[in-house]
Amino acid sequence: MLRVAVLASGRGSNFQAIIEAKNSGYLKVDIVCLITDNPEAYAIKRAQENGIPHIYLDPKGYAASDEFFKAIADELKERSTELVVLAGFMRIVKRPLIETFPMRILNIHPALLPSFKGLHGQRQAIQAGVKISGCTVHFVDEGVDTGPIVIQAAVPVLSTDNEETLSERILKYEHLIYPYAIRLFLEDRLIINNGIVKIKVEQRYLNFLVNPVNENLVVKD
Ligand code: GAR
């Protein structure tokens, strides 16, 4: 069982998707804890309902943000964490955490990176007038949304969309690709070379593209 810790700041629907993937047997993981920087995060409730320990760390309690991330790294080391999953964790990860878990931190971003980095990826996509956007799971490095890309799903942007409707459509695919990316990681199928991720998969999974038209797509064995 891979020891996974989740970091979330808010609603935690991606956290829930990971919990469900574990409960269904799709992901052979132990979710060792939830760490949050927000005492009001709904993700805490999800942790409680699923018997997952949660830890609230107040960033204001640290003189510098490096110290805050050192405290997170210490908590995670104490729990023998092997993979850190950022699920709507709305802070730029700093060196002490990245150095403790090199290429062992995943993030999900609501756009097709490297487009629309930073906050409000969905709003940026609408403002740019793109016709296709989506979501990306990537490893976290010291840049903002710049680490090696693991997997992406393409999602159409409709002329009638606003930020909310596009966010909703993208979110469904976030919930599909995040467990899938974690599974690829735990099965040791990700090879990172010069910042490029190659996926060792059977032929039937090669060039995996989530069909944006099929809302009912389920990623199976
Ligand atoms: C998700 O859409 C995620 O992609 C985004 O925040 C939302 C969290 O939702 N993350 C970022 O924008 C990171 N830059 P959730 O709390 O329901 O998982």
C-alpha cells in the first residue's frame, strides 16, 4: 500500500474522488492524513467521515513561508508519506517540501498546462476564447504549475459557458484523471526524463485521451 497524504484548502471534491477510488479498490493506497491551511475547509469533514486523520497548520504561525512548508514536510515524514497529493491546495509550494519529496508531489490544475497557470485557470480560458480547455495532473517543482506533466484531459469550452459552468465540466474530468495518475505512479509506470513524463502502459492505454463528449467515461482496469 502506497502511503499517500493529501493537502487541500477547500471543498475537497478531488480528495473525495481519491477516497472513493481507494474504497472501490481502484487505488491500493493508505491515505495517511489530510493537511489543510484552512480550518473551515470542507475537506476536513470528508476526512472525518472517512476516518482519515487531519492536521490544520496555520500559515500565520510561521515567520516565513519556508518554515510553514518545513512544518508540513515534518508532519508528512513522521507519517512515512511516500506520495503527496495536492487537491485544491491554494499555495505555492516552497523548497523545504519539494526537497523532501522530489518528484513525489502531484498537483491537479484546472487547465491544459502550460496554458493558464496560477489562479482561475477556467476564467483565464474563457477570457482567452479557447475552444478546448481541460485539466492537468503534474509533478510539482519550484515553479508555479510548471512541473512535469503526467496526464491531461481535454474538455470543450462552449460559447454559452461562464466560469462556473466550465469549472463544473472540467471538475468531472479532474475526478477521473487524478485517481488514474496516482495509480500510474503507484504502479511505477511514470518515467521522468528531462522534465518529460513517459508512461509505461499496455498498448490499449497508450496516448490516453479522455473523450470530451463522453460524460459517462469511467477509467477501468
Ligand atoms: C480544483 O478545480 C482544482 O483543479 C483547483 O482547485 C479546485 C479544487 O477543488 N486547483 C487549482 O486551481 C490549483 N492551482 P476541490 O477542493 O473540490 O478538489
